[in-house]
Amino acid sequence: MAADNNLLEMRQKRGLSAAELAAEVGISRQTIYAMEAGNYVPNTIVALKLARALGAKVEDLFRSRRRGQASPASEAAILIRRRRPAGL
């Protein structure tokens, strides 16, 4: 299945690994790979965090599917909370 997003291209253009982007956004590296493969569509919060981390608009990262195209299967994603350094 082809991805309906520019996530891989934008991530590589910024020189980020999947693990680095995942840590920045607070999701798993596997979730990044699933999105890049078109197997997972993020919720609004994750899409906004990805766009912010990549310096892009959500519309630049994700495309809506055309009528008649199958949606990817739903998968559970585990959000990882980042700890803030003391004093922040």
C-alpha cells in the first residue's frame, strides 16, 4: 500500500531518524514507520505535533484519500510521555 503522506520525505529532508522524530512527538518509532508506510493514520494531536516538529503544515504532510479508496486498518498506538527537565 502506498503512503498517503509525505512524512518520510519531510523527515529525511530534516535529517531526522524515525527514533528522533518519535521522541520529539512522544510516540513510538514503530508508529512513525507505520504512518510512513500508510498503515496508520494519526489522530489530530499527533498530526499537529508531527507538523510542528518538521516545520510543516499538516496539509503538507498528509493527503486525504479519494472516494472509493480503502482506509488503512486501525491499529492501537501507544503515546510515550516525555519527562520535562527539572525547573521547566
